[in-house]
Amino acid sequence: MNSQVTQYSQHLQRRLLSLNWDRIGDNLLQRFSTIILATVIFAVILWLGKWLINSFFKRTSKIEFMGGFHRAATFRALTLNIFRYTTYFCYLYAILSLIGVPVGTLIAGAGILSIAVGLGAQSFVSDVVNGFFILLEQQFDVGDEVELNNIHGKVVGIGMRTTRVLSSDGTVNFIPNRTITVVKNFSRHDLSTNIDLQIAANAPIEQINQLISQVNDDFMIKNEKTIDGKPTIVGPISVNGQLVFRIVVTTKQNAATSLHATLLARYLKALADHNITLAK
């Protein structure tokens, strides 16, 4: 046993000594230099492509692009996404080819390709197809306020695989396109919001009505462009057994939440200034 180990060790030493280490070093250095050069070239291509795409869509931001200003931002994000995927794929192909991996043979192998599609590409294809129909049907664009899969927020990016939604708390949600089944878009039409003030049964309705009307008149002077017409005073109604004084406000896109808070604060201040207390 010891003699066999000794013979194997001597044979290994002879093989190592017979290697041309200078040639191996030169070969490794050449391949390493080629990989660095290819990395630099693809980095320049990636930077230049992004600059060209951003420059093109920057010009379209001043004009209406394919039916809407948000469409430009949507197609810009999608174009950048496709360009990055294509560049990364070409870079990976080039690196594998440089280090001697027979990429063409691997890709041409129908068996390997079928396994790849069966194991990992089905969800990817579903994401891409669903994302395509989202864009084709204009379900939402970058900048729209939406609710997707019970996630409410602003669309900040639409990619080949995922849609990014920014929630009000700053969370960025990455939603696979294939899981998007029901879309609620709050940015396509004006929205109506109800402002309910809980009042007591013996509350001075006429005085409350006058104060609310005055607040609405003052608000309309400086915020006429924010809301679609003067707020409508519905008056006292019962909601879930509670008496409330309701005002209906029709707002422009993406302004419902902030407008609701602003008007509610003004209504409460006006009532408090006239010593009108609300029900608890």
C-alpha cells in the first residue's frame, strides 16, 4: 500500500514538473485580460444604451406619447429592462465562450433546453405574457395610483417579470406579473370621497351647514384646480346607526387622501371656533 502511494506521488511530481508553467501563466493572463476587456466593453455598451434610451424618452416627456404622459415613463422603464436583460445575456455568453465553455452546443441541445423550460422558464414566460397584456390593455402606467393583490400604492416600475409598487409607508413591493389578476386604478378618473362629521341629535344643523359652506367657499378660491366643482353638502344622515353630517368631494387624480385630510381639518377648526362639539 505504501509503495503504491509512493509511486503515485512520484508520478504526480513528474507530471507537475513536465508542465509548461510559463505557457499556462501566459494563457491565464491572456484570458483574464480578455475578460476584463470584455467587461469594460459591455459596461460601456450598457451605459451608452441607458443614456440613449433616457435621452429619447426625455424628449417625449414634454409631449403626449402613445395616449398619455405616463405611457412614456412606462415604455422607458420597460425598454431599459429589456435592454439590461439582453446586455447581461450577451455578456454571460461572451464570458463563457472566452473561458472555453461550449455555449452553442449547450443551447443547441434540445434535451437541456426542454429541461430548462420545464423547470424554470414557465413562470418567467407567464410573467412576460401577462406583463405584455397589461401594457397592451393599458391597465396601469408608471405613476398611477393602484391596488394590486391588496397592495395599495404608486407604480414606480413595470418590468418583464415584476411590477414595482411604492406604498405610502415607503415600502417597495415587487409583484410578479403573473399574480396580478385584479387591478384597481385610482388615476384614470376623478374620485369622490365622503367626509363624515359625527354629530349629536341636538346639533345645530343650520349653523353647521353655514360653517361648512363658508369653509368650502374659502377653499375653492385657492384650490379650484384641485377639485372638480364645489364640495356637495349632503347633510345629516345615518351611517351604521351613527348620525353624521356628510360632505361629498370630487377630486382630481391622486388627490383624494390629501384633500380629505385638509378639508376635514378645516371643518373641525371651524366648528371648534364656534363651540360646536362633535359626538364621540
